[in-house]
Amino acid sequence: MLTTSRDDRLIVTISLNSLLDKQLCTEFVSLTLSNFARKKKETMANYTDFPSNTINDANPIWLNKGDNAWQLTAATFVGLQSVPGLILLYGAGVKKKWAINSAFMALYAFAAVLPCWLLWGYRMSFGDELLPFWGKIDVAAGQGYLLAQAYSGNFPSVTMVFFQFVFAAITLILVAGALLGRMDFYAWMMFVPLWLTFSYTFVAFSIWSPNGFFYKQGIIDFSGGYVIHLSSGVAGFTAAYWVGPRLTKDREVFPPNNIILMLAGAGLLWMGWTGFNGGGPANVGIDASLAVLNTHVCTAASLLTWTLLDSLVFGKPSIIGAVQGMITGLVCITPAAGVVQGWAAVIMGILSGSIPWFTMMVVHKKSELLQKVDDTMAVFHTHAIAGSLGGILTGLFAEPKLNRLFYGPDQPKYIGLFYGFQMGEVKNGFRQLGLQLSGIVFVAGLNVIVTSIICLFIQLFVPLRMTEKHMEIGDEIIHGEEAYAIWGDDEKQNV
């Protein structure tokens, strides 16, 4: 026998023969489904405390919560590269007397960029077109703008504003690496908003904004090899020229004050690059996964190559050299992270561990210009050279299918030269390589000119370089603080 209930009290027994009756079968199914729906409704009534996922003002139809969560996480990773990553790297990687000043330059830049970014920087970089290379000045602080969908990705503009802010901030901090140990702090306070406004926004709009000239032409800069690293390397070197050198004795002997702490900062920089390149696609698709793996593969290969060269040439593996190799690997893969295959990332790592090593260890010592300019943290080699190298190799190794994952399915123009030969698209391959080279010339030329003008302008108000006395004493006279002081022992100098 099979039983069901018409209501909670009436039991109807249906024999196997009566199931052949179509009407009774229909009633049986209807009653069963009705009871199931009633019981489900009663059960779900007990779970009214769960949040609603219905479409409303807080959950617009275009919002992808997974993408939004990852983009905020990636931005936080990049922020940690600066605070505390580069604060530790700079503060521990210089002489003890410069620890506070170097760390403070990084901390100040991170804080100073944010209000400028909200009030004008973001819209000048990613807003409406003013010129083919520059966006219109406008604020990005209003509720109506911030809560609307971003120009790229299925998340609100407020997420993209924060994500792009941490990239802008780290670029200024990288520039500071070339100026440690002698730039006047008040001059640095003026330099940060001026360079953000007249250099960073110009390059970011040209290369990253959908309205920018080089973006429309089809240049490939996956996550900042041009916009961040080439820019900061050239700008830092140019500013170092105008600021002038450290004291001679500081240039000759400038040991890190705490190598272990420096390595902690370097570790944050490396692991933070997961968000740096993994956030490039603005979604949590397979392209983001590939970008993350390629980033770490290239970095490891570069570090190992640099260490091997140090061992072969100088007879000793250097931990400071290993950090330099780590940085060049991270920088080199950045313009290509999600658009090249894994084997290409290995080759890029080997080249980024050897070519910048050669320019730093061999070319630098033979070049009068490179010897004259005091680039404290060698950002010209680790960022300008490595960033340019990455851009060129992207023009060779960029895989068309991977490019379509990043730029969209209807984009036939993104083809690395090697694949151009393979596919019979040689003209497009040479076009891509030409664009990559043109981008290098554009970014380098712009930063030499704009950074020089900014430094000359600042000189009208405050000196770019500290006095000899300030450079002799360091933190204690500049900030009235010491990095490793034991307060209350009455051992501080009166300065």
C-alpha cells in the first residue's frame, strides 16, 4: 500500500489498481508537492536570520561579490608591500643614522598620495579624456560616483579607487629609494603631490585608461611594468641627479643597519606581489591564477640567477644581491604576468637575474653618468632596466589566447613577435614589439622632463639637498629621534 495525506488528519489509502486512474494519480502528485512546499516553507521560516542575497541597492545586479572581495584583498596585499614592506626595507637597508628618515619618506608618501588621489588623481588617470595622454581633473569622493560600477570589473568604483591608490602610492615610494640619505624632507613633501599630478597620472592615463593613447594602440602592460616601475626608476634617477649625492664617506660605506629586518621587508614585497599582479585582471578568473604563478616562478629564477652570478664572479653569494635579484624578477614579470606561458616566465627570470646584474656590476662602474648620479637603492637598475626588459620580452612572448583572456575575445592585435612568426602574423608581431619599445621611450622621456621641471620648481622654495651638518648627523638632527635609542638614559645629543 502507498499512503499520502489530503490534510493533516485525513488518510487516503490508494491501492495499486487505483493508481491506474489518471485523475487519482494527478491528485496524488499534487498533494505530495503541496505538502512538500508547505513543509519547506515552515522549515525556511526558522532561518530568517540569514542575510538576503536579493538584488537591492547594496547588491546591484552587476556586482560580483567574489571579484569584489578579491580586488579588495589584492589591494591590501599591495598596500602591505609599502606599509610596512618598503618601510622596513628602506629603514633597515641604510646606515643607522638614516633609518628613521628613510622609513618616514616611505610612510609620508603613502599617506600623502591618498587625499590627492581622491580629489583629482584618480579621475585624471582613469576618467574622461582631456587630452589623448591625460584625463580631466575631477573628484572621486562622492557617493554617486564611488558606488557606481567601475570602468573595469564587476565591482563598484570605490573598490577600483582603492586598488589603484596603492599602486600610485608604491610608485612614489620606489622613487624615494633613489633619494635616501640626503634629500631635504620638506622638499620631499612637495615632490610627492607634484609628481603624482604631473607624471604618474599622465602615464597611467596613456597606458591603462581605456581612453588613453597607448591603450587604444594596443600596448601590453599587464600590471605596471611601465606605469610603475619604468616610471619610478627613471624619475628616481633623474631626481637623484638634481638633488645631488650623499656625503662621500656615505657613498663609500653604506652598510644596512639590520639585514634580518631588511629581509622581512623584502619578504613582504615578494609575497605582496601576489596581489600586485593577481589583481591585474580585475576578476578571480584563470588569468589571475596564471599571473600569480608566473610572478613567483620568474622571481625565484631571477633570484637564483643573481646569486649564481655573485658566487661565480665574486666568490661569495650575497644576501643583498639575492634581494636585488628578487626585485628585478618581480619587476620584469609585471608587464607580462598573465599573458605569457610558464616556460616564458622562467626565461624572463633568468634574463632579469642576469641583465640588470650586468648593468649594475659592470656597466655602472664604467659609466661616468651612472657613477656621478647617486642612486641610493639602485632603482635605475632594479626598476627602470628590469621594467624595460620586461616590456620588451612581453612584446616577444605575449601569447594571443592569453591576451584575449585579459583584453577580451575580440582583440586580434595583441600578438607577441614569436607567435607572429608561428601564426603567420609577422606584421602584427613586429607592431606589438614596436609598441612596447615606443612605450619605453615615451615613459622614460616624459619622466626625465617632468621630474626635472618639478625639482627645479621646488628649488625656488626649499633646497633639494640637506646641509652638510644634517647629512653628517642624520636622524637625530632632522627628526629629533633615533632608530635604536633607549629613551631616558640622557645619552642623546643636543642638536
